[in-house]
Amino acid sequence: MCSSDLVVLLMEALGVESSQEGGAKPDSDDKKQGASDALVAVPGTQGVFAEGEYAVEEAVGTSAPDSTLRLVNLRVGRLQATVLEERFAVQTPLVRIHAPVGSVYSVRVVLDATTQVRVEKGLVEIQSIAGSGGSLWLQEGEERTFAAGKDW
């Protein structure tokens, strides 16, 4: 038995079918139309899809002490957000990301906490959680990688 036969058997055992492009896609009803094959809808949010280790929680906003926001805490993995509510943010081990309604962006976090943010539409504000405590804005088409111990 060759390695490709083993891959096929493993994919069948996991309930994964091969896509026409040669990749694999999960056999799941949880996916929303238009989302990437590997991303699933994040419970308790609208327009947010993720894979990896994350949690959704209510947090105190930075604009006013009495404002709360829905926070997706992405520890490792990737996420795509279409911002549909004003009080929404994504937090990684290094940064917190806010964006106006209508913005579309993606976030990827790897094991060492390195965080990559790419803006597809609109703009996002990225605030440092550790280190300088500063913030910066990215606009449509821009991408930035943030690593622990590195200055912005």
C-alpha cells in the first residue's frame, strides 16, 4: 500500500472528502456559504469564521469604562471577520484589533504568538497588548506581522 492510499483511507476515516482542486475539505454542515472550507462560524458572533483555539467573551471596551464589547480571543489559528456590529474586537496574545462596521480582515496566530493581520476591505486599528502599548491603523490591501519582543 502506497502513502497516497493511506492518505485516502485516513481522509475517509475522518469523514473528509477530496475537493476538485486536490485539497481536502471537511464534511460539515456548520460551514457558512462564502467562508473558507476550513473555517467555521464562531458561535455568538455574526460574520466571523475561525479555526484553531479561540474563545468568545464579553470584555470592557477601551473607549469608555461602561462599554462592553464582544471579544474573540484567538490564541492560535486563523480567523476571518466581516464586522457587522460596532462593539466587536479580536484579541491575540500580542494585539487587539478593532474595526468599523463593514470592514473585512483576517488574522493568523502561530504557536509562538506571532500574529499576522491582513485587511481585505475598510481599515482596522491594531493596539499592542504587550510592550509599547501603542496602536496603528492598517487600510485595505495592507498586511502586517507582529512578533513577540519586536518593536512595531
